[in-house]
Amino acid sequence: MCVDQEYTVMAVCDAPTATPLSVSQHSGVRADGDVTVGHCSESSGEELQVTGLMSESGTVDIGNRFISNAGSLWRFDLGVSPGTHDLIATDELLNRDATRVAIRRAIVVDDNIEVPLVDLSIEGIELREVPLMISDVNPLLPDEETSNAVTLTTLHGFALIVLLDGTTTRVLTQSDLLDSDVQSVSIGASSSLTSRSVYVDSSALQDEFKLPPRLDEIVFGLDADLVGVSWSALPTDYEDAVFTAGTSDHLLVVTASHGWVEATSSTGLFLDTEAPGFEPRWNLRNDEVVFGNSLRLTSTTTSTSRFREPR
């Protein structure tokens, strides 16, 4: 598609195999470059089973699937797509408080397979503790609590390896990683209606993490038939504004680039119900929205969100 300046495009996943009904709208400007709008979640294709035993309680991730168990010797069985995968195992349930990580690389899954025993006492790599400092710029507020997370992306795998409260985390040392690995560290502050975080590659851990500003002056929904969000002003350091709302079988995502917000002097994000070919059932009513009603500002290293008050 070729555009001159500002544009808005909508993608709808409304096929019988698409669950839930998904409506994605994006507004941008030509200078933004290429964007992808919407993603239909179709029924899964072929899956092969990867099975094995783990010698202690923990979590196993492979092929975007994971399983946890508190047993001292337990069997895992995960369905993954055919191809090459990395297996990542940690010694804590749901990866919340890991102290050791094992990585098995380039496992070829072209049939149902059983992998050798996963034993972290032998193949596990010990994580080291690292303190994280929050800058006095956009500092913590009295009603906020801190948390941190560490994710590991390998050539053929991904896992959340640490999720902790507070400002001390655990990471793999750079010598334990390959050049193709990306270990991302984030620290966040959240209240009952807000969340903000900053994240960096572990190879460039900062002395101080500068949190983005908190979103406070946000208004959700103007009337029962118009689902959206409005504001009087937004922080300047963001790339995309993202509004989400949904029910158990209907998801609405409205996004706009910083460039579009500035070019149009927009003070809100709403679904364009006047778009050619728009069907009324694609809309959500404010009295139908039961979860995910939020505004999020994102950049390559930060995210700050405001959530609608529960009704």
C-alpha cells in the first residue's frame, strides 16, 4: 500500500477458525516506515511431542510452550511445531525465582522425540545477583511497587527466566551466552491503575534505570457506543500509543504512531466505525468491555500504561 502522509488501516480476523474475533486499527505517517497490523490466531498446524524427565522441581520451555512441576522427578510432554528448537530449563516453578538455567541448543524435532534427563545439578548454569537502581528522574511514587524480569532469547528459543519483586535480579553472565543470545533485563513500577518499565540488553546494564513518566490524566470511553481513550497531553518520549479492550471472544486494538499523533494533534484513540465496509458487530460497547481496557505508550526500551478503573 502506498500512502502520501497520514493514514489509518484496519485488519479484522473474523474467520471461523480465528479466536477471538480480533479488530486491529493502526494510524501512522509515511515516515514511520513499514508496519504490520493485526495477527490472526488460526487453528494450530502439525505438532510433534517432545517428552522427557526433569530431576527436580522447575520449568521447561521449548517451542513457545512451557510446563512446570513441583515434583522431584517428573515427566514433561510438550507439543511443538516441527523444526529446530532450543530447550531452556530453570529450577523454579513458572520461572519466578530461578537460580540455575540449563540451555540445550538446536534440538531437531522432525518426529516425536524423548530428550535425555534434564538435571540442573549437572548442566545448570548459576545465575548471579545484580542490583538495579532507579533514577531520580521520574522517580518511584509512594503507591508504586517495583518488580523485575529477565528474558532469554536464543537462536531457537525463548523463556522468561526470572520474575521477582524488588530491585535485585539474577542474570546469566555474558560468558555463559552466545553472541546470538539476547538476555533482556527490565525493571518496573506499578500501582493499582498504572504500570511503567524500562528494559535493556544485559550486556549494557545501566548504573541507573530511568523509568518513563506515569500516565495519570487519561479518560476511558466517552459513551456506551464509543470505546476508546482520550487525553489532554502525552509524554513526548514514545513511539506508539496502544489502546486495547476486549471480552472473552472479542479483542480490539487501536494504535497510533507518535508521528501521527503529532501530525494530527490527536487527543484520543477510537475505532473508526465510519471506515468503508465496517460492520457494526466489529465494535465493542463500553458496557461490554470486561478486560484489557488500557492505554500503553511504548518505545524500544520503555513502556508505560494506564488501566481503566474496575466497574
